[in-house]
Amino acid sequence: MLDCSAEQQRQLELLVGERGPLMHAALGTRGRVCGNPGCHCTKGEVHLSKFLSASIGGRTRQVHVPASDEAEVSRWVERHKKFRERRDRLAELAGRQLELVDRLGRSLLAAYPKEDPLPPPRPRGRPPKAPKDES
């Protein structure tokens, strides 16, 4: 039998222990030309700067991140990514537990009447995912 409870407990502790802040965005790098005619960027050596990209209300917004904030904002974005990974892992474990509960429930069903039993209940919700082929 699959023991999900220890792993669930571990994931819950990691999630509850998170102290934020988290940022749901992508941090990227962009090259730009400043416009100063004597600058090296006019010869193809562009200035690199960081920016945040996030979807707000179905539209993507981008915001420049000053060099002084790059490290901090990068940590926030990375923490959000880890938070989501842990949350997804917790959801996967819960799904496995529900499948075990459903299998137990199906195994305990009794047929009645014996000579012409009622059909078993149809599964509710989404069908379970097919197991991954591990070859």
C-alpha cells in the first residue's frame, strides 16, 4: 500500500514554513540601446537589464527591475516557483489517496439482490490518469 502521509506531511510543513514574499512572474533579461551616439551600445554591445513579466487580467505586463533590486526580486520569483511545485506535489499525493479510497470503496460493495444485482455505481468526476509507461 502506498504511504503518502509522510510525504504529505513533509510537503505541508514546507508550505506552512514559507515566510514569503512570493512573486508570480518571470524574471528575464533584455538588451537595449540607450541612444547616446558615443556609447558602445550603438556598435552592437547592448546594455543588459532585468525585467519582470506577469499576466494581469489576461494581458502581459512587463516592468523594469533596477540592478539594486535584481537579487531580491529573483529570490521572490524562485520562491514562488518552489511553492507551486510543492503545492502540485501535495495535490498529486491527495489524488493518489483518493484513488486508494475509491478502490477500497469499490472492493467493499455488496451485490443485491444476489440473483440479479444492481449495477455498480458509475465513477464520478474525471477518469483517473493512465499510469506512465516506465520503459
